[in-house]
Amino acid sequence: MKRVVMIVILCSVMLRIVAHVKVDTVKVEYRSSCGMEVIGFLYIPDISCRTDKLLIKVGERNPVPTTQVAALKKKNSFACDLLGKGIAYYEYFFPEVMNPVWESLNYGYMDIARDAKDALNILKGMDMTRHMKLGLTGTGSSGCAAVVLASESSSVDFLVILSSNLTEGKDFVRVDFRLKDFILPSAVWMKQCLADTSFIFKGNSFEGEKMEEAIARCLYETIDSVVQYIYDYGKDDTMIQKKSALIIKDLWNGTHFKAEMKKGKTDGFDIWVDSMFSQSFFSKNNAIQMYQWRPEKYYAKIDIPVYIGLSGNDKSFNCEDNYDKALSIKRKYKKSNFEIVFFRDLGHGLSRKKIEYDVDLKTKSESNETFVYNYYIMDEMAKKELISWIVNLK
């Protein structure tokens, strides 16, 4: 069935970015390949200063901001500075999504790549953009999605990848910051559920005053075993969950739980295993896809110019390993058009600080900490260097 696309010229705004730049805002509405409603906003600088480049923001499934143009001017200075240099910019949203955080657990970078492919195909078919050089930019898992799409599509002309994982998924789990929020509470909860003052792991008995620490170490090893299976064999999500539960039960076999953990004929041990796995983040679809990530598989196929921006203060990765892996891929596959830049003092998204907004986009708070679900303020030096790279592309 042919996709119906609605294109509406919303307005022209004058952005005060270095000089006065007139920008046309175009609203694009369509259905994604998975049937979801999509609303995109295309920002095109005036013909007097326009280049032949368009940067597409590869993003997660977030709802539409209430005042899109205001959001562009206030929170996304990177986009504004792009427009000031004559580079068009496109981002898209999913109005049907009610809870973006919960939604993000149920899809991963392969799903994000499909959404981005829809956007790419729409822009390729529009008269005002069909002759432009189309670039993709993504941060974190969205960066992985951009890499996947660029490796498969001849329509992508350049890539901007920021704070994205270049190590294999099975290694990423060992430094994933979310584990710190999962392991210790799980260890404390598990100790309270034990029927004895000891537990069994891989056939060995553990007991003592520092029980939580011993449980936490064993939980790390458990997750590592599950992730290794997902990396090596995981294809079907249902089978992954069943096999992972069996792995956990085998490792913890012999551990006894309190009587109140029992439910009908099901032993309390089974309930604990099922609960631990089903409620933990590593059983969710986005994590499963991330742990199957093989960056070399995709980067090796990419021949277009790629800008890879990494930060030394990014809490989401082992920054040094990530940088070393990026250099290794560039050397191994002789990618002379890969620009790899390491900003030692910056955080996720090449940010100097993060900023939070309330619903009407008024500033609430600023911090030097780096968080996942907030807007990032890209460092001015990093931003200028990145935009200069895009402008100078031939």
C-alpha cells in the first residue's frame, strides 16, 4: 500500500544565529512502516544561504513537543547553529507514544533504524530535499541505529555519531551504568528472601556478614552468562527469556527461599528466578538488541564520511576502550574518511552540562552531572568543530 504523506508549510521564522537567517518550517505527517503515526519537522534555511546538506536526527520514539519552533530555538542550539550555516535539519516524533521511557524498553536500535529509514525515504521523495546530501546523526543507541541504516542504504551521504558504543555488546554490559542501579537492590532483596543464612552459586556455598556483596558479585556473573548467551545465540525474544531463566536456575541451583515465596506447586526458587529476570532491564528488547551489537559488522561496510565524537567523561561507557575501538576499526578497514574526535572533559552527547525543561520550555534547573533522559547542552567548542566538519564536506 502506498504511503500517504501530508506536507504543510507551517511558518517562516527569523533565527538570530550569528546573522539573521530566515528558516521555513515544514510539517510532514505519515505512517511509519510499523503503522505508527509520525510527525516530522523539516527546517530549511533561506535559499540565499542554503547549502546542499540536510542532517536527519535519528531519535527514539518521543511525543511531539507542544511548541516545536520554540523548542528548536530554546533547547537545541546545535540545530539552530546548523541552520545558521545553511544546513537543513529534520527531526520526527511519535504522537501516539504516551510514556517514552517505558516505550524505549520495548524497542532497540534495529527498530530505531527502521524508523529512520522511513524518514529517509520520505525526504528522498520530497521535491525540496530530493537533491540534497542527506546525513544522519544519532547519540547512544540512536547512533547505533544510524550506523546500521548507513551500512544498508546508498541514500545516506554522511554520518555524525556522538557518544555511541563501538565495543561489542557483550563487553558493554560490564560497564553499563544501569547495572549499578539494579545489582545492589537486588542483592539486598535476595538476602531477605533466603530461607538460610547462606546461598549456593555454581555448586559453592556462600555465607557470612557481607552477604549482600557476595550476592552482588554472583549476580554480576549471572548477568554476564546470560548476556554471553544472548550475544552468541539470541534471535527469538521468547526463546532468549526461556533459555536465560534456565541459565539462572542452573547457576543458583540449591539455594533455598522462605516458605512465603512458594505459590501453589511452584517452588519459591522458580518464582525468584522468574521475577528477577522478568523485572530486570536486561530482559527488555532494547537491552537484548544492544547486547547483540557488533559494530565492526556495520562500520566495515560504510564508505561515506563519518564523524565520531566521543567524550572522556561519559558515564555510559568505558570511554578509553570505546575510543581505542574506534581507532582500531578505522585502521583495520582503512577508513580514511572517518573523523574520530575525543573530548576528554565532556559528557554524554559532547555536553558540558545538562538542562531540564518543564512543559512550557522554561528552564527548571542546570547541573554539571550527565543524565540519560534530559536535553544535553553541547559544548560550544565541540559544536563549532562538528559543524565545521559538516560544512566542509565535499
